[in-house]
Amino acid sequence: MKKLLLTVMSCLVGFIGLFGQNNLKINGYVNDATSGDAIAFASVVIQTADSTIVTGGTTNEDGSFELTSPSGNYILSVVYIGYKDAVQQLNLNSNIDLGIIKIEEDVQALAGSSVSAKRPILEQKLNKLVMNVADAVTTKGSDAKEILRKAPGVAIDKDGNVTLNGKSVAIWIDGRPSYLSGKELEMLLMSTDGSLVDKIEIMAHPSARYDAEGSGGVIDIKMKKTILQGLNGSVNMKYGGMYFDEWEQVAQGSLSLSYRGKKTNTNLTLSPSYRNNNFMIGSELTVEDLMMRQESKTFLNNSSKSAMIRLTHDWYVNDKNIFGAILSTNDYRAKGFVPFEKSYTNIYIVDQLVSKQRSQMDEKSSQDNYSVNVNYTHIFDPNLSKEITLNADYGTYDLDRLSIQLSPYFDMNGKMMDEPEPVHFRSDGTQNINIVSAKADYQQVVFGKGMLEAGLKFATTSTNNLSDREDNHNGVWEKNIPFSSDFDYKESIGAAYATIVAQLTPQWVWQGGLRAENTWAKGNWRSANSQSDTSYLNIFPTIYVGYNPNQNIRYGLSYSYRIHRPSFSQLNPQLDYYDATSSVGGNPYIHPEYNHEFSLSFGFKTWLNLVFVYQQTDNLILQEPIRDDQKGQMILWNNFGKQNILGGVVSITELEIAKWLYFNANVQAFQTRSVANDGSYDQKAFMGQTNGSLSFLMPKSWKLDIGAQASSAISWGYAHPKPWWISYAGIQKTLWDSKGTIALNINDIFRSYKNDVDMIAGGNNYQIIQRPHQQSVTLSFTYRFGNSTNNLKKRNVGTIDESSRVGGDNSIGK
């Protein structure tokens, strides 16, 4: 308990002392005295002779630490659970490098306890909530999508659209944008082995250094990195599935290799996967004026395979110059099939069945992503953290989708009819996106109390979208011009930002920043003979003030202004059909939405955090149900209007119920008001979401996690998602001095997950029933191998922020 308390105090005091006046720098490494392995998360504390803590902190993943303190005579202590304390005198009159501090295992303490140090599952930091998933059992045997779904406030719909507290969010990976959104982002996350994920950083109000894109903020998925010199790596394998109408399975693996020399750092990651996962989607449309009701249901048999490759290389020329490069590719192939007996559409007039259709659908899709980043960092003055980082990026994305659908009519006895003629069409859609980006980021300590960051960026994106539909009439294929589309879009964004973080007093910290973004956009919808040309300048402020009256209590107040530009697929007018008469599509005329957010936070010790939030969104982008006599029932993206949200979040992190039992929970409750632009819709509603988990630490390196998530009904403009809940559990055991890990996980234990949505607009009531098959049991095994000792400096590289808008957001019921 003493060591744990000292760890918490050193973290808090270290942050407060970061920007003290006339501070000197103390750095070094902490290693295991026997193996030489780096010790991560050890507490390093500087105290006076009377035990007053001056400053402190914890070691990084490579065992390194860096503290600042006024000159004087002190005692430096290194504390880590399971090890003997290391104590030494410190006469500080100039910057000092302590080199490697070796600590020895406390054999007697270890003999009486099986508890080891670990990061908490949730950590509340200055401007972000960090979810440390690497230590969670349920990450074993999961992919990155399943892990992200369990993050507080995060929701993922059927087609991969990710929201944070109900708002669109920008997804980054390792400090870089994900390149994708919607369905294509889902493909990338599903092809990423969950064992490669280290933590998830959730930033509802990110600093001005981040792009203003994402009205709900930024989620950065951090991947594991080998922190040791020499050749190191890990291999992971998982297999699982569940029986529904047939056996549905998933097989995934990953290989991660890293080689660190004195001047270089090279990492290679490979992650192939295969899965077949079916789902059901149904709908019921009621048109009051026509007294018509349409029912449809489709069971899709879907399978996919993917391969992700990522290669990074850093060259440390000397202490002040670093070059780097990142190459990545993701290849995804999927196919889906719906037989006649598993898809139907019935139409009723005054409750009398007047039309029956059955559909057969065959669909193939592919996605090829390639990206390259080159970067350079020059360190002017390490004592002032004075450095500049330059990035240049290029990414290209090719998405193809071929769909064939046959929907004949049947009489009331179930016999296929010759008249009217069956609906028989094929659609070939392609989307090509190219992104070029360049960025410069500068930072340095100013006034001895603050960190200044400033930068410039320019990015340009071009997308070409072509969709050809052909209808079969009496055996002859003819192009259907109204249902085909040809749309090009080009967008350029120039940005400049400045932000500063300052420790004003030992209790007060302040962060403020401004970001200016100028956007030039041109659209050419050739098939509709329509062009657009626009430009606009926006200024985005970010402010945070923190007050820590003592080591157990903290307050925070923040404001941010952000933008959510429509994704390229939301702009693409192509229609994608999911049954005989129903489709989803984009809208080239929608405008960006803007979001103001105020939040007040309170934290107590390390386990409780409360946040009160107010949001106002203008030009809210939502899906709207539209009935067209020619094209049938469509769900199109549109600017709905304005939305206000008022509510709060309660987070409980690693609350110790017993020495062997810990509790985590996150509860959110919001009151919303949605008002349409034309005044036709004005509704208030309550929404709530929660997740919680229990972690059991058991003898002989066994660990058990159980948890659940749930959501109330939600009113989101025209869309009204219904309540849902899901539960999961996992058990794992470490083997061979923690080099191996075997885990068994079950997801959606009670097969309870569903994603149903009601959409009401213009006298139409559209009910959507979605049953993705989430239940599965997976067995996974991970083995780690390699060398030890310390690593090199972490860097901030990669810049293609607008790439997070690539992909298909055309899901139902955001």
C-alpha cells in the first residue's frame, strides 16, 4: 500500500513540478539488476531530507525517466512493486544524467504475494481518457474493432461508423489518421489483431495540434511497440466461432518483429485474417398518406479475408537528427450471397397483402490501401525540448463493389409470376482516393513554465466515384442512367496552429490553442450536370484550465470548437441496395457540421472521475428516410439542423474491492434536443449508456475478466436507435516467465446484441431491424521472444488527418 500511495503521489507531484522556475533536468533509466530488462511504470521520486516530495514521476515503457527540479541536495528513490527500493543522494546544481539505475527483486516479498504492478485500465490525463487495453484479458482473441467497441462512450454501428458520446469522431492509429471511416474503417479494424493494441486514447477536446476534424473529438489507437534492443518479436494466433444456422468462424494471426540497434529502429507487422459472419437486416415502412405498409427481411451470408502489412524504420543519425519512414498496406476481399429463400419484400395496402417479392443477391467487394510517410526530426536544444518535426505523406485507396440482384414477384400462393417483370439489375461501383499531405510541427519550453507548440499543414485530396447500373429486360442488359452516377470531388486544406501548456502554480495548469483552417472544395456531379465550388475559413479555439488543490482532488474546465466535414462516401450519390426496394446513399450537397463543447470535470484519487458536458451542434449531419416513386425507399445523408446535449459521465477506474478483485465502470447520461432546419421536427429525449467490468486476480498467473455494455433508447434527429446490451468474459494464464499467454474469450454471452432503429420523417415511419451475429468463443495464444535493454526516443510522425474521411459511412441509423 505504501508503494502504491507513493506511486500515485509521485505522478501527481511530477506533473505539477514539470514547469517550475529555474528547474534543472534529471534523467536516466531503470533496469532489472539481474536480467537487464527495462522496468516500465516504476516510481521515481525526489525528496528533501525531511521526506517532503519535490517532484516525481514514473518510468516510460523503455525504463527511461526525465524529471525537473530546482537546484539543491535531495534524496532520489526508485520504487517498484516486487523490487527493493533503490535510494541515492542527489547533489543537483546542473542538468544530470544518472545513467542506468539497477533494482533488485525483493525475493521475500514476491514469495508472499502474486500481485504484480500494472497500469490501470482507465487513466484520466490532462486532455484525454486513456484505456490501457494491453492488460485486459478480453483483448486476447479480439480484433481492434471489438476492443474499440468496449471503450467508454464509443458506439459502432453495423457499417462501422464510430461515434463518441453520439458524435462523429476522427480515428487515429499510432498518432496518425486511420485513412478510413465507415465500412472501410471497419475492414481495417477487423483485420488488425487485438493483441497488437496497447492502449486507446480518447480525446473529447484535443489540443490545437490535432486537426479540427471530428465533432466528437479524436480517438487514437496506440499499437504495442517493442522497447528492447536487438531482435525481438511476438506471434499471436486465434481461432473461434459460434453456431447460428451454420458454423460461423474467425481465424486471425499476427507476427510482429522489431530490431533496434544503436542507430536504427525497424519494425515489421503482419496480420492476416479470415472470417465468415452472417447477419440479418429487416425493415418495415409505413406511409400514412397511402395507407401502405412494406415489410422486408434479408439474411446475408458474408465472408472476408484480409492481410495487413506495416513497416517502419527510424535512423538516429546523431543526438539531434532523426530520419524515418512508414510503409503500410491493407488488402481486403469480401463476398456476400443471399438466396431466394432468405430475402423477401411484402407490400400491404390497408393491411391487405398486394405484392410479394423474393430476392437473390450476389455481391463482391475489395479494398486496397497503400500509404507512405517520410519524416525528419531536428532537436535544437534538448534542455528546452526545442525541436521541429517534418512529415510528408501520400496515400491511395481503391474500393470496388460489384452487386447483382434478381427480385421476381410471387403470387399469394408462393408461385413465381411472369408478370410484372422481375427486377433484375447489376451495379458496378468504384471509388479511387488520393491524398497528399505535408506538415511541420515545432515545440519548445518557454518562460521556464510552459511548452509551446506551433505548426503548419497543407493537404489535398481528390476522389473519383463511378457507379454504373444496368437493368435486364427480357435478357438484354441496358444502362439505367437515373440510377448511375459519376462524381468527382477535390478538397484542399491549409492550416496553422499554436498551442501552449503552462504550469502557472503548483495547483494550476492551463492549456490554450488556436487552429486556423482554410478549405477549398470543388465537386463535379457529371451524371446530374451539377458543379459546386466553395471555400471557407474557420478559427478553432481550444482552452483547458486545471486546478489540483491537493494530491487527491482535481478539477478541470475546457472548451473546444470543432468541425465535422462529410466523408467522401457521404458525399458520393451512389445508391447501395440491401433488399429489393431499399437503398442507402450519399448526398453531394451536404455541408460540414460545427460543434461547440464545454466540459467541467472533477477527479478524486485515482479511481473516480466526473465530467459534466454541454454540446451544441449546427448543421448536424444525419441520415433521412426518403420515399421515391422510381427509386423506392432511400436513406440519404443530409444536414438535419441543430442539436443540443446536456449531461454527465461518471468513471470508476480500478476500484479495489479486495486484493484480488477490481471494479471498472463508465456511466453516461444526457438530455438531447434536436431541431430540424425547417422547423418540422423539434424533440427532446434522454439517452444513457454504461459499461462495467470486474477483474479477478487468481493464483498461479490466472486472471478472469467479466463485463457488459448497455444503451438506452436514443433520439438522434430522425433516427431513434432502440435499447441494446451485450456481455463478455475472458480468462487467461501466462506461461514460461510471462513469455506466453493463452486466453479463452466469449463475446455476447446471452446472444442479446441487436441494432434496431426507428426513423420518422415526412409522414413515413421506417423501422429497421439489424441482427449482427456477435456471439463467439475464441481461443488465442501469444508468444513473445527476443532480447533486452533500452530503446530510443518516441517521435511524433505521420500527418494525413483528412484520410479518416475515406470510406463508406452509408450505414443505417447513425
